Amino acid sequence: MIMEQINTIIVFACAVFAAGIWQAGIYSWHSLTLIVLAMLLLLTALWRVVRNYQQAFWPIIGLFFIAGMLCANLDSIVPADDISHHIGKTVTVTGIVAAVPEISQANTQDMQVRYVIRVQNVELEKTGVSAVASGKVRINVLYKENGELAVYGDKITVYGKVRELRGYNNPGQIDMTVALKREGITARMSVQEQNIKLNTAYAGYSWRAALADWQTGIVRALQKVMPVNDAAILTAVLFGGYQGINKSVVDDFAATGLIHILSVSGAHIALVAGLIRWFGNQLRLGSRTTTVVAVLAIVFYACISGFTPPVIRSMIMGIISLLAILVERESYAPAALAITALGMLVYQPLLLYDISFQLSFAATAGLVFLYKPTYDYLSAFLPAWLAGPLAVTASAQLGVLPIIAWYFNNFSLISFAANILVLPVVELVIILGLTGVIIYTVVPVIGNLVFVISSLLIGLVMMLTALLAAMPYSSVYIPSVGISGSAAYYLLLAWFYGWRPLAVPGPGQLVRQRPGTCATTAIVIIGLLAGYTWYPRPLSVHFIDVGQGDAALIITPRGKAVLVDTGGSFSGSNYDIGERVVAPYLKHYGVTTVDYLILTHGHQDHAGGAAGIAGRVSVNKVMLPREEYSQAVQALVHTKPVIAIIPTYTDQRFQLDGVDVGIEHAVGENGRNQAVTGNEVSSVVRVSYGRHSFLITGDLEAKGEEALLAAKEVKPCTVLKVGHHGSKTSTTAAFLQALAPEYAVISVGYANRFGHPHPETIRRLTDRQTVIYRTDTHGAVVFKSDGRKLEVDTYIK
């Protein structure tokens, strides 16, 4: 009973501390105010402990909440000499390469290389003043194939403009800005190859640099004795990272619920610890000796994996679990898990927003709280060898389900079979790989033989995962539930599994005592869910943050979807906006089928993401302007050759759930090869519902606007998607006068090199008292309407 109370208090305190960090991310008080509140709560708690310790619970919990806010405040303080204070300035930065460079193929001739530099010195271009600096900066460089690359530990000098970290500000996506700041990276630079200078005479020593060199040697050895893809997979399971792995293989691992295997995680640590404990039992070494050896093995594995933050977290949790088993106090596991999480959050509050931390903590919590009752239930009708793996998978999956729903909207139904068929082979690959690494360091020839055997097993793993992933319904869509939905889910899970106050009856007891009430409640809940599913919702029009590009999503009252443009990366980048930004956004809002994909024109920043989207969600029809197929459109047609292509023409219309979608203007209706090209070929799309309409003009410029005005095709609109990202040559005064928009949305990249939006365009809009929203400053902009009222919401408040 006492242990249960201690577990409850510690777990509750950890949860409240995390809530304090989360609250500070939304709104926080000044640190001095928080310190005063903390002192008052501490005095109150001490006073109540003296009088009656049972009354001290809530002041202590309040103290942890304030402590969480205070830790978040203190963590957000940036040192005075940090590189981020030079954002917007052209500087010369000198520093040390602080991570293994990430190398990818940008095109047939160039390589894209990403460095992380620990800054030592900054020299301003304007003044020539040099000063000591701190922090880390991420450097993006485009190299020719024969370019000389820096390696971990090299000292380099970089010339260029320091820029602010910036991600895509849309709901349901990993905040890369926060992720980089967790790693100490506070700024970025994109530079030319000639503006990087290597200092080859630098003779400084770093054990991390030596470890990186050793890892590089192992990777090269793997690449010599096995296919490139096999080497990349074995590198991933040993050291982490997806670099070099075929995209289809990564998709198969994700579909079968085994994606965590491709990065060093708690599963790897548990495997090493379990193997050592098994050997210890076979050799009768005793619990204490076996535990010591297991702890040393875990630390060694974490070391060769590079001591990355996820590995360190898994190592700490593994060691605490081993110590709990050693003292035969498995009942301490919930408290141990909470204390571990609390210590990590105190050290680095931003971990709360880290998907790796969230998943590893939730999966471990699922195993701690749910495994035993799940195993007991399954072992009643299944053999132990089958009940065990199924219980592990089910417990971990139940623990992470809301997180998976929020970030990926995908649940692997085949993961249970994958964990039985594939996971044992993968575990054997990990064991052989680690053994091969150790042997290769001493006897390379024998080590290579072990690597070859590992490669054969990796081939079997890829074959099995491909077969399982190809099965119908191997993975299914699950909707995002948000924070309130997640809280309700975990409370319901705790109630169902018996983690509840004694006074609260369990599900079985409730059914036996009040069967009629339970049946009525179930019917009401099913009715409410059915009503919620079928009841029409407001029309929603989303202007997605895709950087310097356009993408607008229209969701009708009954869930039909129209996507106008898809965003896209510029040349030199292999980042697929469609696959990694727009498709996750669609799924976050429940869109698994796009009924109409309308591309205003074929430019990369409007159509570049189309192929990636078509590869992730179903697309029924594509509407294209009558122009020569651009490279982006060709990629779309190649991805989905059977897709229905509809050429656009002026006054073309269709209706979905009472929402009228029409092509207000199209160019080149008499054939594909027209004289009009570029931005002027942009189709103009109007979306109308009740009293409100939205006009999406693509990259239409002044000439096209004049043609519309001359043809008297311009009607007033409520919301205008400003043409060509707010350039000076679009959105003329005459065009605005005819449209008379109440709101204007500018889809534009943050601090883009084109100078968009132009101040003159902003002035023309403000002169008409048009309310302006920008995706670079507001993130995703969402309008909702029932046909009468109109509401607007932005991701960045």
C-alpha cells in the first residue's frame, strides 16, 4: 500500500511538472514571479507537513507545476555571445564540426552536405570586428562531386549570412525548430562551396571525433562486403539514422510497425541487457555480477552508438530497470520511470516536445503498467511463447497510440505478425552486427564473415517486411485526437486496466452491478459518435505553410477534399514538400482521399509536391492548365499513370456538398502549346459557399489581372489568396477594387530571397483595410464557414 502511494505521488508529480513546461510554452509568468510563488508553496507545504502531512499533497503538486514553468523559462535564456544574436548579418564563422556530416545526392552532379558547427569565433563583415561566440549553427552546402568535405572534429571557417531557424508551421507536424534547439543549434547558414575553408592543420583531439572516425571505418567495411542498402540498414540498427536506406524499405518498416528498429532505441538496449542476463543465468554468474556486466554492456553499446540523446535516454531507463530487477523491486518500476523522465525534463525541458522522448516514454510506460495484465489475459488461451511477444507489442502500442495518431495518423495492424515473424530475425541481425563490429576491430577477416551472414539475414528481413506491408489493410488510418482526447484515452485505459482508486468500480464490476445503465450509455455513445460522423461540419479552407509556395485545402461539410496547388522545393533540394509537409497535413485533418487536385500551373513551387502527395493519399481527379507538362507534372503522371486528368477551361464548375468550385479564368483553351507561358498561364479558382467566396489566383500577375478585368470576369470575394506570393507585379489596385476582399492571405516563405511580399503590395491591401494573413508569420491559416458566419484561425497566435 505504501509503495502504491509513493508510486502515485511520484508519477503525479512528474506529470504535473511536464504540464508546467507545456503551460510555459503557451503562456508563462516572469521568472521572478514564479520564484516567489514557489517559495510560498514550499512554505505552505512545510507548514502542512508539520501539522498533518496528508494535507501537504496539493501544495507539493503545485510546487512541481511552478517548477516546470520555471525550468522552461530558464532553459529559454540564450547566452549573450550566442550565434543567434547575429541573425540577418553577413559574418565569417570559425568553429568545429560537431556532428558527422549528413550527405545526400542533390542531383546527378552535386551533393548536398549538412554540417553542424560548434561556433568559436564570429567576424562581422561590415565592421571587421571579431569576437568570441558560442552555440551551434547548421550549415547547408552544395558540393561538386569531387569537393573536399570536412569530417567530425575538423576546424572550418564559413562565410555567409546567418539566418533564423525556420520550419513549417502546421499542426500535427514535428517542430523542427524546437528539435534543433534541443541539440543546441540556434541558427542556420546556406553557403557556397567556395565560402568554406578547411583548417587541415588543426590538431585538437576529441574522443567523439575518434569515435566518428571509427564508425566511418566500420561503415566502409560494411559497404565492401554487402550491398549498399544492406550496409545502410545494418548501420542504422547499430548506430542509428536512415541515411542511404531505400525509401521503399523505410516505408515497409513503417507499415509493419518496425520503424523503431532503424534507430538505436530502448528495444536495442533491452535486447543487449536481456542477452547478457541470459548468458549470466546459463553461466550461473549470480544476479549482482550479471547486472554489473549488463550495465557495462549497455554503456558500451551506447558509447559505440555515439551517445546521442535518444541513446542516453534509453541507456538510463535500461540501467534503472536492471537495478530494480536486482533488488527485486519491480513494483518500483512506475516510480523509477517517472523519476527518470523528471530528471531528463529538469535537465532539458524541451524534451517534452521531442517525438523520440514521447514515444520511448509512452512505450516504456505501456510495458510497465499494461504488460502483466495483458500477458495474464492472453496466456489463458495462448501458449506462453506466443502470449509474451503479443503482450509486449499490445502494451507498447496501447501506450503510444495517441502520439502515433497525432504525428503519423497511421496504425500498423500487421505489427503483431511482424513482431513474431520478423523481429526475432532483426534481433539476430543486431546481435551478429555487434559481434561482427567487435571481432572486426581485432580480426577484420572474421569480422567480414560475420557481416556477410548479417547481410543474408537482412535480405530475409526485407523480403518479409515487403510481403507483410503489401497485405491488404496492413496499416490503417487513425484520426488525431488532440490533448483532451489523449487525456481521455489514457484515463479510460487506466480505468480499464485497474489503475484507479479503489472506490471507482472497474468495467466488469460496473457491467455486473448496472447492466441496464451500461447498455444505455453504450447506445448513447454510439449514437453520438454516429451523429458526429454524419452531421455536416462547416466548410474549411486551409492555406498550408509550405514555405515559398502555394497549397490550399478545401474540406467540404461532409468531408470531401479539394487541393489547390501542392507547394514544392526549389532546385538543389531533395526535400519533398508534398510527401513530408502537405500529405501529413491532409491526414491530420482526416483527408485520406483528394477528390480533386487542381494545379493552377506547373511551376515547382505550386506543383512540385503533387507526386509526393499522390504517393501518400488517393487522388481521384487532377485538373491541369493547358500548357506543356512541367517536370513536376510529369513526375505526378509517372507516379499515378492511371489518374484522371481534366484540362481546365474558363467557367468550368463542379459542386461538392453544396460547395461550388469553379475555374474563374484559364489560359490556352485552344491547345496545349500556347504562346502564354509561365505565371500568366495560372488558372484562377473560386470557391463559394453561402455568403462567402475564396479566390485563389496562383501566380497571376498584372497582365493576367488586366485580362480578367477586360473580360469582366472579376466578381467580389471574401478572401483573396494574393497572387505570386505578394510580388509587386500582382494584386494591382484596379484588381483589388473589383474584388473588394475582406481578408487576404499571402502564401510566402520566411525571409525569402525574392523579397516577397513587396511593401507596395502590402500598402495596396492596407489602404483598402483588408485584413492580411501571411503563412510566414502566422503559419497555416484556416477559414471556417457555415455559409453565413466566417471564422479564421492561425497556427501561430
